[in-house]
Amino acid sequence: MFSNQTSANADHRLPTMEQESEMCSVFSNQTDVDADHRRYTTKRALCLPSSVFRPLLVFLMTFAFSGWALADIALPPPRTEGGMGLFEALKKRASVSGSDLSAAEIKLEDLGTVLWAATGLNRGTKGWTVPMANGLPPYCRIYVAGNDGVWRYDWATHSLKELSKENIKGGIAAQSFVKRAFYVLILVADGEILATLNNEKDAAEFSQVAAGAMSQNIYLAAAALKLGTRYIHSIHREAIRSALKLPQGDEPISLMLLSK
């Protein structure tokens, strides 16, 4: 059904052969005055045959409207039972070395479990896996940078909201090995939520405490899932602000690398 409808709409928008001929005639006869108004020039159009023009136009339209369309990702439910015990995860908690980072693919289920462990709902509608001050919703957001784009984790729907299709991993930290991680988690203070505290000092401290708690949960979840992770503090904040198009007041705090 959708393929027939798309084809019909595309044919409706494309010019007929007669219209193409008229368009070329209009353009080839149009005259214009150049910038300094001293002489006249005649515009000449490149008139392609219909057999070339129409397929080319269809290709360009398809590329423009589907190739660059942003798409959200519904994450699989996180693992909340079974697996490695807490004390074993604490024993195995460690930072992976830069030379051991792997580009091997990480399953969406594992990524979703790590994100949920960092700042997901675990009870009711206002209970999270990390403490938040004054009953506020999470005021430290997580952005996910991968090979194929950048997403923002939405804890309310347990999904990823796509922001771009760029690979930004290579320009957001001082360490060159950061780009080798399959995913880079970017922790950012949410200035809008923190502004409700009406205390700049408290806002800065609370966001740092939240980022610390989230990072530790990422370490434990990664250990339980047999993933490698590493905390990165030396980051290029301006590059992150630009890549994520952060609103004024949002502050990049740190990175967490994820690798097989």
C-alpha cells in the first residue's frame, strides 16, 4: 500500500515531458541584469532528456527525504534480574585500558540495561536508580555517541532520541583512544531543571554528585554484562556543546566509554 502511494505522490510532483520542455524554453530565453547593471546576460539552462532527468530527480528526492530522516530507537526492556551478583560485580569493577578498547558491536539490550542502570525508573513514576535532590527528575542527561550518530537517552520512555547521524567520538575528548569505544556516553547537566533550585552552587554540586552516582552504576552494570568501561574527565566541552547543540545552561560533565 505504502509503495503504491509513494509512487503516485512522486509521479504527481514530477514534471511531465511537455512541462520539462516548457521549463527549458523559459530558462533559455530569460535575460537578467548582472550585479553592476552595465550589461545584460542570457541564462542558459542545462536541459536533460526526460529519460535522465526523471530518474535523477526521483533519486535526489528519495535521498533527501529518507536518507537523512532522524529515527528514534525503542530500547529492549533492561535486565533487572539474574546475572552476576552485586558483590561479584563490585569485585570485577574496573576501568578498561585505552589499548583494550574494542570496536566490536554492543547489543541494544546491553546498552539499554547500562543506560537504565545509570538513570532509569526502578519504582513508580519518581523513583530512579540513582538519588535525585528535592524529588526532581534526573538533572543529568545521557547522550550516546556511536559510529552512526548521536542520541539522547529518554528515561521516561526507555528510548533513544536521535539528534544527528554524525560520528562525533573523535573530537570530544583529549585522549585519542576515546574514538575506539563502540559507544561513548556523554553526561550533561540539565540547566533547565537545575535552575529550579534557585541556587547556582547547589546546582553545580548536585549535578556532579548525580554524574558520580550514574558513573558508578555504569561501572557495575558493565561488569555484570562483561563489558569494558572507562570514566573520562578530560573532555572538550565546547566541541560537545556544538555537536549536541546544547541550550544555554547545560554543562558537559564527563564521558563513560563502552566497549566489548
